[in-house]
Amino acid sequence: MAEIKPFTGWRYSPRTYGQDPGVVTAPPYDVIDENFQGELYRRHRNNIVRLILPRENDREKGAADRYESVALRIRKWRKEGVLTPDPTPRIYLYEQTFRFGKGPELTRRGFLALIRLEEFDRGEIRAHEKTLAGPREDRLRLLRATRANLSPVFFCYSDPQGKLDFRLRPDDPGVIRFTDEMGVAHSFGFVDRQDLVEKYVAGLARRKLFIADGHHRYSSALDHWRENPGSDPEAGYALGFYTRVEDPGLLILPTHRMIKAVPGLSDREVFSRISSDFDSKAGELPPGMSEGEIADWINGEIQEGGFAFVLLSAGSPGIHFFRLRPGVDLNSRLAEVPEAVRPIPTAILDNLVLGKMLGVAREEIGYTSNPLTVIQGLREGKYQKVFIPRSVSPAEVLQVVEKGEICPPKTTFFYPKLRSGLVMRLFS
């Protein structure tokens, strides 16, 4: 089962960030575009983006490439006191309080510790999506150069009774708090009492984990470990964040499928083909709503009506909700898809609807979880149609990985993202 342990974290010293710890933090590298990268650069000269996603022209003197540059920068920041180690090994507690659109306020709670790396075939740690060669090699080269875990891998475990659900209290010592650019309130603290640390270690040791976010970071850590078998014990561990599948704050957003054109098919033919297996309900987007309110309304309608997906078209205020028709046999329709994956909304949408019915090639599909991108793209004519699948629940993802399978690409977008820059793990 999962083996975790406390660690001595490296953190930004208070004198670096002053009154606002948030100015040195950032979301994970893979959700930072060029514009936001520039904003983070301007936010603070020591922002973590300069380590996890530095600009190509931002090199330390003498560095052969950007990976070596990051390694030199970490040494420089350590020497200057920008980064300092905590006095004792500990487990770190992390809470994020947020709203999505006009939804209720939620809080996701979890903790950070090192985890012993395990090969996926052992079944103790499982992935729910595939990795890509490019990002995996990029993170591996960064790990080789820096010998550091700069951002945690996001893990989930099942704990229906909430035995490990310890909460930060207002009077806990050393807690830092800030609100980010998305309005998410972050609270970060630690426990170093031996009895509490042992409770976390023992509690997670009886549980299996699946990776919610950070598949490339975990896979690159495995690759690095395989390169150093036995010669570097620290390479056998990685930094992880752990939260319960049952945590009410574990929110998964749908990823929208944006299509510039459905080749060779009129709108009538599109609906005719989809209607062979789906019942539909037509409506219109309520007027005067913001993008966030539209997203809330669509998601609510999908969930309440038991729909598989919705369709929006450019130049039309209409919206069409589709529900799989009773009696349609997914086992025959999706015989090429693993049985555990067939009920997942993205499997139905990608394989059956977009693939078999409409003949849309995967490379012709754009993806986003941002409703603003969808609405603007339709209004500006960048996309002809947008399909929005029902968001999956953490329990559905767990059912897939427990069968040893993975979800279709772009099935999950865990929101909010974990913040990088709260704590780092540097190999000794």
C-alpha cells in the first residue's frame, strides 16, 4: 500500500514576499499560457514560475540550457535566503476555499508528504489518464538538473469516515493565507507532532491511491528513479498532495469540445445522426447571464436531467441537451472501449458521437474548461459547434482506475489547481 513520510520542506522566507505569500506562487506549469506567464513574472522577481516554467530568454549566467539555469537559480535563491528550509521534518496541511461561478462555497482539504514511488503495474498507485512523451521528457530533464520536486503530484484516496481529515484552525502556528487571482482562498500550515505524523503515515498505508493531476510529474519521477536504482535513495520518493475522494470540495469540471466544422454535414444531418441513439431537449440560454452563470446553469441542467452532453452552435441562442435513449447497448456501440470506461460521458461523446456518428478527427477538436473561451469562440465564429459532456464524479473515476483502466483524454479538470510555491522538496 501507499508509503508516505514527512519531509523538511523548503519555502519562501517571509522577508521575500512581505505581507502577501501569494505573490511568489503560481498554478501548475501546464495551465500557464504566455500572457499569464508574463503577469507572474511581473508579480514578483522570485515568483515560482521562474523555476517551473521560465522564459526561454531567462537564463542564469553560464547555464547551457533552461534546465541547468533553473538549477543554478535554486542555488542562488538558497544562498540569498529567498528559499529557506523548515527546522524539522513535517507533514503540511493545505486547504482551498472557493466557488465556481455562482455555486456554493466549497473547501477542499488535504495534506502533503513524500511518497515512495511504485510502478503502476503493482496497482497501489494508479493513473487515470495517459501521459505524452514531450511533457514527460521536459519534467524529467528538469528533475535531473534540479534534483527537486517543485510542485506536488495530486493524489486521491478513499476514506469515507474522514479519519485523516484534519483541519487547520485559526490559531494554528505558522499558517499562511492568501487569495489568488481566481478568488481561491489558500491556507497552508503543518503538523510536526510525532503522534499526528504517525497517524497520517499509518492511515494512508492502508489505502490505494489514484493520480488526479500531475501524471507527467509522477511518470518523470519514475523515469528518474529507474535511472538511479539503488544509488540514490532520495530518487525513490516524490512530493505528493493527498485528499479524499469523498471530500465535498473535490470538484471536477467538464472539458468542452470545440469544433470549427463538422465536415460534409449540415446542422440537420448532425442532429439526425445523433438522434439515432439519443433523445434530445431543446432550449435557449437564459438572457443576461455572465459566462460563469451560464456554465452553472448548463451543468445544473445536465446533472438534473441525466443528460450525457449538450450542444451549442454558432449564431444560435439555442442549446440542445442529449440523453442516451433507453435500450441503446453501449457494449455493442463501444465494443472497442474497455467495459469500465463505456459509461463515462467523454467516452460516449468522443467515441460514439464525434467519432462514429459525425466523423470528426481528434486533431480537429479544441479543448477548454473555461466557459468564457467557449462563449467568446462561438460569438466570434471561431468554432461552429461546442459539445459539453456531463462532468464525471470522483467516484466514477475511482471505479475506472480500480478496474485497471484509464479515462478518455480530457475527461477531468480538477478545480481549483494546487498552488506551486507553497513548499518544495529539495534532495539533500
